[in-house]
Amino acid sequence: MMTNKRQTEDKAWSAGRPAPNLGQKAAELEKASEARLSHMEGAHATSAAGRFVAWCKQEQASIQQQLELMQSGKVLTGENRGSGWVDTTDESVKRAKARLVELESLLTEKGSATISKP
């Protein structure tokens, strides 16, 4: 009996071997970023302001990693707009850059970020 590739992968996974993980690199980067945040929280962030700064820096690193992956073409974004999937990577890059500018503004004294109430 012949098996197709999907059945072979399923059998490998069920036999205790890990299934292929296409997002493994991104997950490893995220895990390293979370580890750095935990270290910052333990060492420097005892106040609410310190925790906020640590979060901003972690968010900044995470967005920078996502931006690099999108700009290198390793990650693409898209959405289904009813007539099929449309590449939205350019819009995602613009949003990531805008978020990095906002975080930089929050993390520096020269920043002009305003806080709005919900």
C-alpha cells in the first residue's frame, strides 16, 4: 500500500517524532525575547514604570524581528477580502514601522507620545 507525504508526516508525528514546524524560527526568536523580558523584569523592573519600559523594549524587539522577516520576504501577510487572498505585506510593514516609531517616542525623552484615556 502506498502512502502519501501527509500520511507519512502524520505517522512520524504520532510516533513521537516532531512534525515539521514552519514557524519554528519565529517561535524561537519570540521565546528568546520573552526570556530577555523576564530577565529585565527580575533585575530592573520593580515599579509599574519599570515594567512598562521593559514591556515597551520587549515589544520593540518583537516588532523589529517581525519587520525584518517581512522585509526579507521570509514572512508574508495576507487577508481574504472575499474574492480570495490578497497580499497585505506592504501594509503590515508600514504598520510595524509606525508602531516602532511610537515605541521609540515612548522610550525617549524627546518623544511626543500622548496618552489617551479609554
